[in-house]
Amino acid sequence: MSTPSPPSSADAIKAAAHELKRRRTAEATARAPAGKARTKAGKPKKPKSVRCKVRLAESEYRELGKLKKRLARQGVDTGKEQLVRAGLLLLAHLDASDLKTAIRDVIAPEPATDESE
């Protein structure tokens, strides 16, 4: 009898995406008034989408592309929109001091040091 191999990072990402979808539908159902959470066919309503336009630096946009390719190599097909959503979820779960540090790094990043001198 062989021992099961540990889940790959692609499996972990797929599981996290599935959990995110489950939570999102649970939150939408919980927020909806009683009796209005389901349509006539008995299917749960999708959460309302809001269009949001965000400007990114070219380097940040390239990073999204790199992350997308990295995930594709691991067998996870995703889009830039999902990467932004995942980043938002990660930020939402940070404690106050880590969140301040992350935001500070975005607003005023540390200057790059030139080590060749």
C-alpha cells in the first residue's frame, strides 16, 4: 500500500479557487433577503458584477502576464481578472500591520539599490 503523494501547488490553487467560489455564493445567498435568493428555476442568483477600471504601471501589467504564464505551466488556466481578485482576497486576510506594509510598498516603494557600484 503506497502513501498518497502530497497535493501539488496546482491542486492547491484549484482547491482555493473552488473554496473562493463556494464562499462567494454563500455570501451572496446570506446577503439576499429571505425568499429572494433563488430565481424561479431554483438556481441561486449570481452576485452582481460591477465594472471597475484600474490603471497599472506597465511593469505591474507585465507581472500579471508572468503570473498567468506561471500558473499555466502548472496546469491552472486563469485570467488577469482572477489574479487581481486573488490578490484582493490575500490583502483582505492580512492583519493591520502587514496590510500597512504592503500598501506602503505600493505607494512609496523602496528605491532600487545599484549594487554594481
